[in-house]
Amino acid sequence: MKRCIKILIMILICLILIVSIQSVANAKDSTYDTEMKSLIEKNYQDKTEASSKTMSALATIIVVVRIIGITVAILMLFVIAIKYMVAAPGEKADIKKSSTIYVVGAIILFGVTTILGIISDFAEAI
């Protein structure tokens, strides 16, 4: 009984495929082809315009993030340098110990902004 049901299902699937293939083969009409081509071209143009607008918006955001990142990194280093110059001789050792974290953070921030610039350049090239 189960075997008969499986065979019947397979036969029905084959019939459905044959009917659908015939309907697609018979649907080849010159107006259908021209309409499909025009829709595809319109869709491609829309995607091109949308992608160019998105890329310009992303490029602007990347430039703003790069400027803010570099500014924050430079300000961090200036604040540490001023603290070090103004500090008493006993405090300078403590500032040296804590400033290494800030310097590493500034280097990482410079690195991230540089990577953003590289990504932006690649995106514009594509």
C-alpha cells in the first residue's frame, strides 16, 4: 500500500513537471520577450542608481568617522602630553604607566580609521 502511494506521488510529480514545462515552452511570445527585456533593463538601472546613492552615503559616513576618529586620537595624545609636562616629578611615573593604555588606544584608533579609508577606496574603485 505504501509503495503504491509512493509510486502514485512520483507519477503526479512527473505529470506536474511535464505540464509546467509545456506551458512555459508555449509561452514564448515576442511581446513577452520584449516586455521581459525591458523590465530587466529597468530593474538593472534602478539597482545601479540605488547602489550609487548608497555608496555615496556610505562614503560620506566613512569620511566623517575617519575625521572624528583621528581627531579623538590626536586630542588624547595632546591631553596626555600636557598632563605629563605639567605634572610634578613624582606624578610623572604614574602618568607614564597609565599613558601606555592611551597610546595603544590612539594607535588602534589610527589603524581603524586607516582601514576605513582603504575600504572606502576599494568601494569607490568597484
